[in-house]
Amino acid sequence: MAFTSLIPSPANVADASQLANGALCAPSDQKFGEERGAADPDKGIATYVGGDMYVGKNPSTGVDAEGNITLSSSNAPDGSYAAEAEGLTVINGKLAMNPIKSSLWNDAATESNQNVNGGGFRLGVAGFGTQFRPADGETVLAVANNASASHITSMPTRNNGVESSVAAWNKRAFLDVLSSSKNYKAKVNGTIAKWNARADDMASLVHYRKDWRVDNNISSGSGVDALAGITVETGKAASEYSEYIASMSSSLNGEANGAVSVSTAPSGDYWRHKYNNAGKNWRHTGDVWRYGLRLLVAAVVAEAPYDKIVTGRWWD
């Protein structure tokens, strides 16, 4: 189960329990992109994954009847062109990543010399995102590695047989472009695997993109409570989020859906209008002869300019 806010602003969404039945939503203006400052940070969970998170797709091989899977250096997730996850990402299970491209569009050397620029999947900030992000120094990734939530039964991946909670194949993940730009943090219950694309000890997840190994900004190891201290503005702790989302889903499921009717389009002409009807209209016809006549007129009108461009003469 994964839940990603349509606009990463759960901190600005009112908790339904605080509103009376029939209460109106009070709209407010929000700045995004370069216009948004760091003084109004995102205090919510931008992406919540109730099970395992894949940057890519879980492979079809190595899956048993219950949907459990073994990942390894030779059985990797399918690759993905996803490059960034803006805001706080909370994962109840494990994290398996196989990014194809780097999020750093101007790092030409990243593709050919990965240990120089070390780009990959970026967490916390998106280069062309809304810039609605956690405050500097906050946690942007929490991997709980709860056995009951994970279907990845084994993921040693170059750890000399030691199981891992976070692993990366083609590209790895990082939190900050510059060593002290945002000072973002990550918490992982379990081991962070060595990066599968290399034969050395470079880690699959690092703080600064050029880091070789995990530093003090990333807490990892057996027994790390990755969800501790993460409470969103609704008052819900991250450890309660599965139940919170399940409760919301149950409430929404109880709402009656509107009726949908299907019929055959009219045989004559009909119009489609742009949402604001600002002079943008389209005419559709079911008359084959009229449709053919329109195509003929369009061909005749376009013939002369086409001949002029191709042959230099108005008529060929």
C-alpha cells in the first residue's frame, strides 16, 4: 500500500475530525517552486508506503505463491526513470532501488564516473519540484523494516550474506547535493547494502551525493526505531499511519458513488467546449460524407504551401 499526496502538502490539509459535517474548505494561496521560501516547511508525510517501496518494479522471478520475493545481485528490481522523491518518505517495509538515471541533470560525469559525482535517486528535495519540503535538518527518509509489512524475505546484495533493509542496483540514493546544503537525515531499521553497481564498499544510501559510506546523518542498524519522533501536523504518529490511512479508506469506501451512464454518440454533429469556453471549441460529426469533404478541403488548402516548400513552386 502506497499513499502519495497529489500535491505534497498534507500539513495544509485539515483533519476531518476537526471539521463539522458540511463544513466548507477555506482555500488559501500557496507558493511553489522558486517563489517558495524555507520559512514554511512541509510538516507532513509526502509519501507513505505501507509495505515495500520499489524505485522500479519488483521482478517476476523469485516470487513464491504468497508474493514473497528474494532480491539479490542477479535478481534486481526492473529499472525506473524515477529520479526524485520530494518531502518525507516513510516506508513500513524495505527499500529496493534500481534508478536508471541520475537526478542531477548537469552532472555529465555521473554516468561515466559514478564515484566522482555519485548522483542517483534524490530524497527530500526535487530539483524542479514544488520546494515544499521538510525544514533543514529534518528526517526525509524512514525505513521501518517491519517484517509483517515486507514481502522481501531476503536482500543480502553484496553484504556477505547479511540481510539489508535498503539496497540499490544501477544508481544509489542520496539526501543532499552539497555536504551541508539541507543537512537532511534518514533512519533505517537494519543494514544498508553495498551499492550493487560497484565492487567496492560504496553504500546504497548516503547523505551527501559524493559520500563513500554512511555518515552521522543516517542512523541505521538492527533495532533502530525509524518511525520514532515522526508526527505529522494531523497529530498522527508515523507508526499509526497504516491504521490512519486504512480508516480514511474505509470511510471513503462507505460513501455512495455517483451513477455513470453509457450511450451511443449522436449521429449528427455535436460540440465540445473548452472548460472555460474561451473560444476553444471542437465540432464532431457522425456524417461520413461531411467528414470526407472536410478532409478534401484540408488537403486542397494544404497542397499549394506543401508544393512551395518541397519544390519551390506553388503548383507541382
